[in-house]
Amino acid sequence: MHRLKSLITVITLTSFGLLAACSGGISAELEAVDVPALRTMAGQARIVVRNQMPDALIAQISVVPETGVVTVRLVNSDSTIGADIVIPSPITPIGDWEILLGEYTPFSGIPHSGLDMQAVNSAPADVARAALNQWSGCKLRTLTLAEDDGIAQWWFVFCDIKEGTVSGWMNAQNGEFFASPAPPAFAPPTATP
């Protein structure tokens, strides 16, 4: 049975990269999330929410590097309703996916055409390898596939090195990787109880 939770919980976990990090290599779980698996999961996610969101568009896909957990973020055509589908692995049955529906979406009021999964030729492991080649030994924080300019789709990666967090992006169609020219930055400290 699907478990419904607050959409805000997943937004907190996936958008800010607070989930487990991967150090120095690429996990077998991440390798399992290849392009055909991504396309299948994204298509099935749209089917799962079609009763609540008949016009669902795939807005973003995030992947946890260490575990290969995939979150497919969907929005309706006017970006007023959102859904996150959390998929533990490509072989997890649909009945075990976590479905999070809500009227809040980080894309509220932002027109969105949706990701074209048939144009995606680069897997999460490809961008992870590029980041690890760029910053040897970095700890991968999160990998996110999104539409950046309405034309191209990009994998965004954040990676921790001793100097701080660095980032880069890969064209999801042709696999070209770009390291951000910004210097490493440290996240601001957070209060603890």
C-alpha cells in the first residue's frame, strides 16, 4: 500500500542534499539507476499519480548517490499541485513506492514544460564519475536532473571537499560536464537542540 506523507518532508531531504553522502566511489545501487531504469521509473511515476494529477509533468529527478534512492518530482501543468514519488531502487515494486502529494510545490507559479526523458542519455553514475574525476575523493551529496533553460536538461551535482562544497552540471543529452567556477563554500551551521 502506498504511504502518503507531507510533501514538505521530502523537499527538505532531497532539495537540500541532507540525505546520506557517498565518498570516493560509485555505489552499486547508483550504477543500477541507469538511463532505461530512469525512463521507466519516471513513466510509471506519472501513471501512479494520474488520478490526482492527470496532466502530471516530470519536473525534477533526484538521486541519492550512496543508496540509489530516486525521487521523481511531478507537478501539474500550472505548477499548483506537486507530488514526490520516492523509489528505493529500480527493482522496487510500485506498491512499495512512497507517494507524497501536496498543494505545495517548490515550482509554484513557475511555468514548467516537464522533462523529456527520451532526450536523457546520461545516467546519475555518469555525472558522479565526472564529479569524482574533477574533485578526487569528494563526497557526493546529491544528483538532480532538471530543466535549466527550457531547452536543455541538466544533471546538477554537489560534492564536498575539505575546502567546502563544490558543484557542477552535466548536459543530460550529450554528457558534457562543467565544473562551477564558484569557489568552494561551506553551508551555514544549523542549530541543534
